[in-house]
Amino acid sequence: MSDTHALDTLIETLRRLPGVGQRSAQRMAFHLLQHDREGAQLLSRALHTAVTSVRHCEQCHTFTEGELCGTCRDPRRDATKLAVVETPADQAALERTGAFRGRYFVLMGKLSPLDGVGPRDIGVHKLIERACDGVVQEVILATNFTAEGETTAHVIGQALRSRGLTVTRLARGVPAGSELEYVDLGTIAHALVDRR
């Protein structure tokens, strides 16, 4: 029987984080135990508090500690515009731009038939109910430009258009400040198709 069971468990637990492999998990575990036991205690308490306190907003499905998140409670937000994003991180990225002042719906995933993730798994029915509340006038599909994100946007777009809603998609194209010779061909092709 190993005399480092607790250490091995810590390393394996850290490996569950995205982008963390065996060596990174080992470095983190050794650092916390050797140099920052106080930080390890803080991390442990913060994780426990977050897991027991954070839940989904009843309206937009993002993370919050209350029934409604701050964005959904904010009366200054434009309730006629609803941006659909895959994750709370995507919502945070849109918020950092300061360009969108509407409301959100966070899917908490994307359609992926190969992984067994269908419309029910990401709450498409709840999104449709929210979008058809009589207040929303435009739904902005802000899913990622991956194969799964495009599929998700297509399925949601069709469902919402069939109910008479205006549905738009984030534009894509050549990034500002870039030189065409260094931009990938797919991006250039989409920029040509989506030109204005």
C-alpha cells in the first residue's frame, strides 16, 4: 500500500482540470504542499463554497449565487436582444467588449451527436421558451465557430425562425490588424462570403 495515497489522489484530482496533464498536476500539488499550504487551504475552502453556493440563473442559465444573475436583474439591459452563448466564459468575453447591452442565454454546452449531446442536453427547449416570451425581438447566435458550434447555431436558428423570430449570427472574418497572407484560408473565405 502506498504511503502517498493523499498526494496521489490530489494529483489525479488536479488532472481533471482542462489542459492539466500529469506533470502540471504534479507540479501544482508539490507547490501547494511544499510552499503554499495556506494557499491550499484557501483553494479548498473556495472550491467548497463555490460548489455549495453557485447554481444556474433561472432565466439565462449562467452561474449565480441567487435565483437570478446580475445581468438578468439589471433593468438597464435591452430585453429585446438575446445572445445565445455556449458557456459562462463566452458570456464573460462578450461582456468584456462592452459592445452588447442585451440579455443572454447560456447553453452550458453545444450539440455533439458523436458524444451523445442533443438539444435536450443543452436546454434548447428552455431557450425557445425564453426567446418566445413576447419581449425578445432578436436572438443573436454567438456560439463558437467550431463544427459543433456551427451545428448548434444552425439547429437553434431553424427552430427560432420557424417561430417568427429574427435570428442573427455573429460575423466572422479577418481579424483587425492582421495581414491577409498570414490569415488561414477558411477565415478569408468566410470574410468574402460575409462581406459588407
